[in-house]
Amino acid sequence: DYPKRIFSGIQPTGNLHLGNYLGAIHKWTQLQDNGENVVFSIVDMHSITLPHDPKELNDNVLKMTATLLACGIDPKKSILFQQSTIAMHVQLCWVLGCITTLARLGHLPQFKEKSQTLKNVPLGLYIYPVLQAADILLYKATHVPVGQDQVQHIQLAQDLAFKFNRTYGDTFPMPRSLVNENASQRIKSLRDPSKKMSKSSKDSKSRLDILDRPDELMEKIKKAVTDCTSEVTYEPEERPGVANLISIHSMLTGKSPDQICSEVEGLNTGKYKLVVADLVIEKLTPIREEFSRLIKEPAYLQEVLKNGREKATEIASDCWYEVQHKIGF
Ligand code: ADP
Ligand code: NA
């Protein structure tokens, strides 16, 4: 029996949006505040599988640290660290890579999708799911909160844990995915509600960034695509644009879509947008303000990462020591 430990990683790329907040970070803070044993990693090694700008990556790590703290990640309760500062991630990745097959990696849907657009596919893009497995197993994590699109990667981590345990003796718990996003909870693009809100979308008006100013949030929500019907009803299939606004409202307040629809009966969708915009602004304003304060304290942010690194290293070292011993290093 292994103690419950939750591991989650986030890439330090792009601006985080409301979908990331409601679908991931907010849930992390809830786990943390419920007293769970949580390890959060800013997975910068995953951000170089495609060409990147070094200066930007470096800035983004501190920016992500400030954002996570502003969202409520508390370094006294959680371990928060930068992946690349702990070399054991790569060391364990190598060991796991030696028990992974090419076929297994080539069949992963994310790889198929991403590699299709490239003429020369980097090896990193191919093996990053193994690094992800190492990220998880190095902390003997029992639970991994992820989005739907990552479930296959957690299955790979499970397979590798199983294979390692069978070959070398019990070492890793089976990590279980905590899928934090079902289709109805997924926040959609404001411009095309058939797609999810995504930080990789080129159209910044399709997305509500966590650090957007109130006037930007208001403007984007006012321009969100809805339809010709003026009533506010929750019909995700027929009226995805309106349903998306209701989902945002629901996730911000904990109220059910039905409850919301009866509360706002009589408002047309135009007026309803203002209600949702006010709620979003109310939620994000303190986060944006706290971010602005923290980003001016780079020494403090570095200190948080340094302390996180020390705590993460303690757990990782125990595991790596055991692995080395078992494989005969
Ligand atoms: P993106 O797709 O915007 O690049 P990521 O894939 O990096 O975001 O996702 C980071 C986390 O945010 C994941 O846990 C994912 O489930 C969550 N997430 C991303 N987009 C959404 C969304 N539109 N609605 C809800 N959760 C989301
Ligand atoms: Na994604």
C-alpha cells in the first residue's frame, strides 16, 4: 500500500485561460486545501519538444509560478517546483524508455495528431509521454488530475509501472487518472463553440485569459457567438454558444445549469452576457492583481521554486535510489 499522493504538471507556455483555471488549477487548489499530499510541477522540459524561444521560456516559468500562486497554490501546503531543476526526471525517463516499445508510442493519438503536421518529427515529441510517466512515477503518485486528452498517457504510465514492477519487483503504485473535465464541463471557444477554449488558438478573442483586464473580458464575452434565439436555455447540442456561457456561470458559482436558467428567466442572451462577464471579472480581478504584485518579486518566486525543488528532491531521491538498486546500477 502506497500513501495517496497527487501529481500534476503544467507547461509554462502561453497565457492560461479560464478553461485551464476552471478545468485544472481551481481543482488543484481544492485538493490542496482538502489537505491532500500534492506535487505540482512546471514541466518546462515538455515545452521544448517543438521549437521555442529560450528567453521566453525562462520568463514563462516565473510567470507561471506567479500565476499559480495568484490562483491559490500555496507553497506551504503543496510542493511546487520546476521540472528541469531535478535531473532524476530524465534519468528515470531513460530507464522507462528501455521498457517501452516504439509501437506503443507511435499509436498514441496525441503523437499521431501532432506529428502529422511536421516533416521532421523530433524524437522529443515521440518520447515525451515516457518523460511524463517518469514525472508521475518518480513521486510514486497515486492520482493524476488530467484532461480527457491525457488519459492515454496515464495509461502508458500505468503500463510502465506494471512492467517495471513485474520485472524488478514492486516499486511503483498504479497511478490513477482523475479526469477533471467531462465534455459538458469543458469550456468552449467563444468564437467557435464546437471547439474547446485553447491556449494554442491564434484568435485571442476566442479565449478568456486569466490575466485579461476587465474591459477585455467584457468585450470578449459581449462578442461571444450565440444564436438568434433570445431566451437563455441550456441546450449544449442545439445552442452550444449559450450553453457555454451557462457552463462558465455554473463552474464559477457551483449552481446547476437548470438553477441558473430559472434565475435569469426574462433576460435575453445579450443581457445575460453581462451577468456572466461580471462573474468572470469578479473571479479573475483578485487573481490578476495578485499576479501583478508577485511578478514584481522575482526573488521571492525563485525562492518558492528553490524550496519546492528541495522538497521534491527528497521524494524523488528515495525513489531513484530504489530504482538504481533494483536495475543493478
Ligand atoms: P490547452 O489545450 O489550452 O493548451 P492544456 O492542454 O495545456 O490546455 O491543458 C491544461 C489543463 O487545462 C488540462 O488539465 C486541461 O484539462 C485543462 N483545460 C484545457 N482547456 C480546457 C477547457 N477548455 N475547459 C476545461 N479545462 C480545460
Ligand atoms: Na491541449
